Amino acid sequence: MTQAPPGQPRIAVVVKGYPRLSETFIAQELLGLEQAGLALEIWSLRRPTDGAVHEMHLRIAAPVHYLPEYLYQAPWRVLKGAWAALRRPRLRRVLAVFWKDVLRDPTPNRGRRLGQALVLAHELSDAVRHVHVHYLHTPASVARYAALLTGRTFSFSAHAKDIWTTTDWEKREKIADSAWGVTCTCVGCETLRRLSPDLEPEKVSLVYHGLDLSRFPEPPQRRADADGSGAERAVAIVAVGRAVAKKGFGDLLEALARLPADLAWRFTHIGSGELLPSLKEQARRLGLADRITWRGGLPQQAVIEALQAADLFALPCREGEAGDRDGLPNVIMEAATQALPILSTRFAGVPEFVREGRDGVLVPPGDVAALAAALEALIRDPARRAALGVSALERLQSGFSFGAGIATLVAKFDESLAAAAP
């Protein structure tokens, strides 16, 4: 790890939790920004809960600070932040913004956001010239209050759930107060631009995460005879993602149960999540338990090895609770690095990467019959799977450059730092 020079202006990056196995796209971006010469420090609203970390996290040099997840856990830090805020001339404006927010969202979580912001504002070093936040919901509230209180500019990266489950008034006001923002799908960008100030639609830009392909091995040579016609020709299906409603794993289990009994396949799921026990029970009830391996959350190297061992990648995204949905799941692109054919849905940002019939097969979200038919067709046709997988890899290499996205972000950060220079 290379530490930034002591006097170099810094960017404070606010995240909900760090490190997290499910957010490789954030770790990849932090590492890319550091490699481009930016000095960062990470401020997390929560301590880590995963039992492992990605190799990328070990390479990130930015110091990590944890805000009190619950204010009673660190009363002295909160009191010091509040006392320091009393001496700041911008406190009146922050309290006006906060009070307006509370009247529309009178929840304890709103007060916690202000308390975390007071701590953040007090503890940020003078070297921090700009604040950047991942996600427009809770983390952006903390970043916004702290930036307004200290007179710093702030920017945001919006992703998926934060776009679709945050109220329009809150998104509109956060966008208005921000210096700029980015998001990772066309549909998300269009949604946020409609909420941007009248003369500033370009305040929100589309920046795909892309993938740093140097982190991934060459795809393996797959079996040409895996057509599900017998145990030795069983097709290996893999899915990677948290066990939450928007991933559609319940639909996938129902579709697998509809496959002909003599069709040979096995299914591996990688990921943690609150629905894991109910999914396992669903698999048992459907008579699928002996064909499924549940591996839980894994570090990225183990995920890559599982992708290499598979013949087909499946992720039937759909709308989750309270309108929650994915953007463009990073793991779909990770599957493409291993030339895996992709079976997913025409939903959210998935069709922005997967071209129907060229890089994979897309079915309507929630359509179990269509999902089962697509599964059976792909299991029986190894030649088609191979062609789709090769096309998915070429699509990734030609149209989703990680370097281009980092270059865009670096330019925006450089502009913000220059504007904040004393």
C-alpha cells in the first residue's frame, strides 16, 4: 500500500459499511482512484459484519474511520461534535435543513443521521477538501449535513436501492445541494436527472462501474458435452448475490423444480442474506436439496473459482420490497469475465449489458415458466452456451471499460479539489 503525502488534499468517502463482500464495485473504485493519485480517507456508518474481506481491501491505503452506528455507543464523540457545531456559523442553516427533513420523515433514524454528521464534521481533518458519498439514502444525509456544516462541497454515487426507495423530495434536495453526482445505469441516470434543478440536468452523469480485467484470469475451456443428458454430463449452474427478494432466487428455485426429472444439473448459490433460511426450506420442499450447494458469502477469489467451474450463470432480478431493485449487478459482468452465458431478466439495468440472444437470455421478471423454459434450452445446448459466453466477454472488453469510468471520476474530483483550494 502507498500512503498519500501528508500535505496532499484529501477526499473523504462516506459509505454505509466497510469493508463489505457484496460491494466489490466500491472497493474496486477506491483502489482505482488511489492508483490514479488521489488521497482518500474512508468514513463508514457501520463496522464490518462479513467474516472475510476481498484482496482489494487489503491493497487500499486509505485510513478507515467508523462513525458511531448508534449515538449512545459513543456519547462523548457526539457531545464533542455538537459542542464544536455550536461555534460554526453554518449551524443555523443545517438545523433548518434537518428540521425540514424531520417534519417529512419523523423517525429516530433521522436524528441518528444528524448525530453522525456532527461527529463527522468535527473529526474530519483540515486536509479533507471534498466529501463523496456512496448511496443517496442514509449515507448521503450524513454527508450532506456534514458538508453543509463545514462549508465543504460534496458529491454522490447512486446505485440501486437508494434510487428506488428514497422519496423524490429527498433525492431532489440532495442533488440540489451536491456539486455533482454519478450513477451506474441509464435508467437510474434518467430518473435522477428528472429530479435535478431545471438548468442543471448534467449535474448527474452516467458512469458504469466496469471491471478491472487485470484482476481476473482467462476463462477456462468448458466441457462441450455438458448437455444434462446424464450424471457425467450434468450442467453446473451458479448464482452469486445476497439472498434478498430483488435477486429473484425464489423464482429460480421454482423454475429449477419445473425442469424434467431426467435432466442432469446442479446449482450453487454464493452469498449471505436474510432470506437464506427460507430459500433452503423452499429448496427442501421442492425436492431440490440434494442438487443444491449453499456456499454463503465468499471472498472474490473463491467466487471467481466458482464461476470458472460453472457452465451457466443465472440471476433472475425482479422488483423487491418497497420498490427495491438492482442497477446493473456487478456480478453479471464478473460472470462475463469467465465467458459464462448469462440467464437473467429484462429488468432494471441488466439489458444495458446483456443483449438478448447475443450475450445471454433475458426473460420477463417474475415469469417462472419462461425462466424454466430458458433454463432447459440452455442446459441442453452447450454450443449455444459457448457462443453466448464468448459474446458476453467481448461485450465486457469493448463497452464497459473500468479505466474510462475512473478517468471520469478523477476529472470530477480534481475539479472539486481545485475549486476548494485555499
